[in-house]
Amino acid sequence: MQKAIVIHYFNEKKNNLAELNQLLQDGWKVVSQNPMSCSESGGTVYSLAILEKN
């Protein structure tokens, strides 16, 4: 089974890294990751991660 998650990071308080970390703890593995934006002006950074779990 695969799952896609859009990871966003603005700063230490505004991000969804806890959601990603929970999925990894639950046995999901990252099979690919692609940046969706580049933030040269200090805005939110987005990345698409494909996770897989057997």
C-alpha cells in the first residue's frame, strides 16, 4: 500500500513534521520525495513524499 503526503515547513511551530514522524513510527517507509517549491524569500517549503507500508 502507498500513501502520498505533502510535507510543509514554515518554521519550527508551523509544519507537519509530527504527522510524518508518526507515520514513520507506524511502519511507513519513504520510497520517494520531490520538492514542490523553493522558498528563497523565507516562505513555506513544500515537498511531496510517497510512503509505502507492506
